Amino acid sequence: MDSIQTSSYMPKNYILKSNLWKFFKALRSQAHPIFCLLVASPIVHAWITIIDKSDSTIQKRVSIAQFVHSLKKMPSTGKYYRLNIYTYHIESGQRQLFEASQLHELSLEMISQLLPGIIALLCIEAHNRGECYELTTQIIQHYKFKARYVDEVRAIVEQCNKLLNN
């Protein structure tokens, strides 16, 4: 008799804890503004899902800060991970969810393209509250942006606000 392979329903190259940690280390050094935004994001904007390999219905959601700051406490045996990031597309007026559940989806190139959408989400939420999102000293400190990246982030914020006010 043939045995039934149940593993065929799972992603072939799932993301392991070590893969995700290496990705965040690379993100911190090569795409610092995105790293800062993700680590400081609330769990409703960006999160990591820890999934049990033997039963994919068993899942736990943690913030990216929780993963980064409590790495040793994160499970690795029998688990795989999924990265989830909400963005906003101003032209379409739609919130979009980026999910990386396979190893090839954890690329700096793919994530770097999300920067304007991550910032646009912050801008649209402020806009919906009747406010204008700005890079104040407090915001810069909250996200821990390095000084050399502030102008780049500020330019995206200004562009998003301009598009929202048209």
C-alpha cells in the first residue's frame, strides 16, 4: 500500500526562525528605514505568524518587535514562520497585505518596494483622523531612524500627504 504524503500541502521552502532572523539582520543594515518601521509597528500593521508544522491550524501571532527582542524565546523546532505587512496604495485607495510565507519571498528587493506603502498607511490613518502625518522629532525617536535616512523618509511622507490632499 502507498502512504499518503500530507506534507505536500505545506510550502516547500517555509521560513524558519533562523531564516527570519538573518533577514531582519540584513534589513537592519541594508534597508534601515524599513527595519525601523517594522520593529516599531503595532501588531495590526505588521506581524509574524508562527505556525505549527504538524498542524497548520495551530498559529500564534507576535509583533515584529517581540520577535526581534525575544529571539531566544521564539520556538524553532516544529515551527515555520510567516511575515505579514500591511501597506496602503494611495492611487487605488486600498490597503494591501504583503505575506511572505516562503523563503524566496524574504528578499530585500521585495521588501524595499514596500517602503512607500508602509509610510502611506501611516499617512492615511492620520488623514482619516483629520491629522497630517509628519516626521516630528518624537516620531523620528519613536522609530529610531538614523539621521542619514530621515530626509529619504521625509520625502516619502511629504509625497504621500500631497497625494492625499489632492
